[in-house]
Amino acid sequence: MKIGIGTTSELKIRALKNALSKFGRETEILSVKTDSGVHNQPFGFDEMIKGARNRVLGVISAVHPDIAIAIESGLVEVSGKYFDIACVIASTEDGEEFVSYSAGYFVPDWIIKEIKEKNTEFGHITQRLSGDTDKDPIKYFSGDIVKREELLSQAILIALTQLFNKDKYIQQ
């Protein structure tokens, strides 16, 4: 089974491999750089899901996989506080779409301010602060207890379980 992912990020590819390992299926991963068509730092669910959909379409047109995966992170405001959440879309070539979201974590106001003032990404700020090569804000803020790769892997797993277990989502 060919699985395409709309990124060349090693962190996201590791997250996909981890999720796929749970299914015990033989897979070939094809990674391709895709454009989200949204701001570098998306704000809100609408922009985040639009970016993921654009990426999944880019994967399908570039490598024609059995399953295309796209990940788009964004900052979502809830009750006056911002949270970093990732949207994952798993799509078949015939257009079936399975969507999930990662766990969200709080983003301090000073980070939001810097993102808006400097038109930068959350991951770039924490990459600068931590000196890490991965863009992994939750690793930075959790003191290396929680890693972005784990959150993304879980969200990918949830999207793929919907796809692989479609019959369970149909009313009997």
C-alpha cells in the first residue's frame, strides 16, 4: 500500500511511521512537499482544515498514493486563550476524507504577540528559544515531557482508524 504524506518534515514522517506500525500492514511512504495555500501560521479551524485539504490534494496529484495524509497545525482561540492544534486528513484517491485533530496545548500570549508582530510561526519561535532542530513547541513548553511527534502520531492514527474501520461508522 502506497501512503503519501504532504511534507518533507522528518518529525511528521516519523509520526506517520509510528501510526502505521500499529496496523501491521506493509506500506511504502512517499513524502512530497506541498503547499497549504494558507498563511504560514494558520489561525482557527477553518484556515487549518483548508490548509490540510490543499495539502492532501497536492499529495494525490503528485504521487497518486492509495492513501494521502496531510497535517496542518494552527492556533485556535477558545475562551480568549490560544491553543496549538493539528488537523490531520487521510484521503483516498477517490475523495473519501477522514479528519482528526491532535490534542491542543496552551500557547502563551507573548508568543501570539510575537507571531502576529513578526509574521512568523510558533515552531520557529520555540526552535530559536530551544536551539532544537525540530519545530516542536510542546517539547519546549513541557520540558521535554510531551513531544509533537507523539501528538501527531495519535491524530494520524485516529484518522486512519476511521478509514480502515469505515464499516463501524455506519449505523447498523
